[in-house]
Amino acid sequence: MTTSKTHRIALLFNANKVFDREIIAGIAGYLSSRRASWELFVEDDFRLRLPSLANWQGDGIIADFDDPAVASALSGSRVPVVGVGGSYADDADYPVGIPYVATDNFKLVNLAYTHLIDVGLRHFALFSLPNGIEHRWAHEREKAFASLMRRDKLDVAIFRGQAHAESSWDDVVAQQVEWLRSLPKPVGIIAVTDARARQLLQACQSANIAVPEQVAIIGIDNDPLARMLSCIPLSSVIQGTQEMGRTAARMLHQLLEGTYLECKRILVPPAGINVLSSSAHRPIKNPRVMRARHFIRQYACQGIKGDQVADYVGVSRSTLELYFQQELACSVHDEILRFKLEAATALLTRGDVSVAEVAHRCGFTSMQYLFAVFKRELGCTPREYQQRAANDAPVCVGAANDADASVIAV
């Protein structure tokens, strides 16, 4: 549809958050595929400042309604508004009279829960955020988790912790560790964001709690920065945020063109799960194998050898090899190599790291060795793998070795 004029549109988001950035990317995707002429108003540093709207003269607004200040400020807007945010269990909590696009909080949590069931877990918990109106979306995820637990006649284990401003970082971690130790093991934990999941990974590491053997963790957001900062590759539910942005832009476009909106509330389901090591739980009976895998997961890319793993566990190398064959049907060296390969594929998928740097950071002794491992295990070179990832081609990582990394679309 060809527009008759250029519309001035305000995007009220905090694009320093991954959720908001992806929404904006979806809006941009819609505009690039349509003949919609929009002049976009966004703060230069991408932070949301409502006072900036006081003297703004525009035609429409797409805004983050998870922020209660935004929802309040726009309640009497003179221009068309489309809200974006989380879904609610109670219809009365949705904004009145505002077209609204929501991420489906129940389906996000249910997808994570189903994944943890599928890897063999029978105990579950949720790591949320402290109470506060700004965290309404997190509390909706708590409601979803609680309803699933009650449906399946399981205990409802939810931990919010304290805001960092209320206590020291050491106190925050100590509370998380205390909670983790109180849970039955093995346990699967859903974190309401990847940032919260990353905190739990650090708490597990400081308390020497094996992930995912004792605690399997999955976040929500598929945030690349959180993955880069995590000590163990982090599994995450992929929200349909870009689809939400496209949908919100389409709804506003229809309003600007005077087209009737058939549906004023749209819930967008998750796009899938990025399954990595943090939730790749395998029931392991031998505690020495469990400890060995915990050590390997943390230090594989630092060039550790089988003898170092055996020393950490406190058994001879030959005894540990026997345990690994009995439990995992592979050698200690195979397990070290598998984690190094997973780290290498994750870096290559990012696309901003050279093959030489990947070899160095993942503990391969040379680029030639990295190439040889890729050809043998994946049937391609590192550069070919990187190209496939850039083209969004389906890639199965280490299928022959039951590797931990895969993307499950829904």
C-alpha cells in the first residue's frame, strides 16, 4: 500500500535492552518490506525519556507498555498508539482501548518447562525478579510457572532474591547459593531472563554445584551478550520479538491509513529454544563422572588434559577412563574435545571472530588441528560452518557425538 504522506512515528523503547532492540528491529523489517514512509523519533542514546515528548508533534507511537510510566503517559494520547509488552493471565490487566502486541508469557515458560521435562528432570524451580510494578511481566511468568506446577501436582518453588541496591553483591550471591542448595537435585530452573540465568550460573560455579548434572538452567531472551558473559553456554527460549515488532508496525500502519483493525490484541508465541550446555542434562549415576564433566565444562578451552581431570576428581587416569566408558561411552579426551568444539561453533556463529582467534580461545593447539577436528566431526571447515550460520542454514552441531547445542524451532 502506498502512503500519501510521510508519518512521524515515535518509538518509545529502551533499546539498551535486548527485548526492546529486537522489537525495533522487527519494526525496521516491516518498513523495509512495505512502502511505508515513516520518519522515526528515537532518542540518540536509545534511552527512553518521556519528557522529550512534551513538545513533539507527530502522527503515531509504538511504545513499551511493560513500563508503567509509559502506559500512564500515553493513556490520553491524541495520536494513534500501539502498545507492546507481556501477556497477562487476567484480561483486566491489559491496557484499555489500546491495540496491543504481547509476548505470550505462558507459552515462554511452558516451552522452557517442556524442554526440562524432555531432558529427564522431575524437579523444577523458577528464578524471578524482586517485587515491583516495573517487573509485572516477570510476575506473569511466575503465575504461568505456578499454574503449570499445580497442574502437574508439583511443588511451586519460586525465588526472587533481592535487588542489588538493597544489599551487597556478596549477599545477593550468598542468598542465591543458599536457595540453590535447598532445592532437591537434580533440578531444572527456569530464569525469567538470560541475565538472571547468568547470575545463577555464576552462583553455581562459586558453590561448586555441577551444571547441568545437578542444576540445569534455561533463560528467556536468547541474549547474545548474556551468552558471551556466561561461564557455561546458556540455553534460552527465543522470544518472537521481531515478529512482535513487525505486527505492531503493521497495526499502526493500518490505523494511520484508516483501516479497520480486525484484532486489537495479538499474542506472539516463542520462536523456539537455543539449547546449549546449561540445560543439556544427562542422568549420571557415577559422582566422579559428574565432577569430571563439571571440571571439563569450565576449563576445556584452557587446554586441560585427561590427567588434570583425573587429579581434580581424585582417581587414576585409567580408573576415570573406565568410568567414562561405562557412563558416557566415550573417553575423557572425547569429552574435552566435545566442549571445545561446542565453544568454537558458538564463536563462529557470532560471525565477528576470526578462525585463528577461535582456535586460540577454544584451546586448540593450532588452526590446522581446528580444521581437522571440524572436518572429522562436522564434515566441513570452520569457515564453511561460519558461512552456513551467516546464511541461517540449518546446522546440527556434532550430531554423531550427541553434542549439547541445537536450535529447536516451534
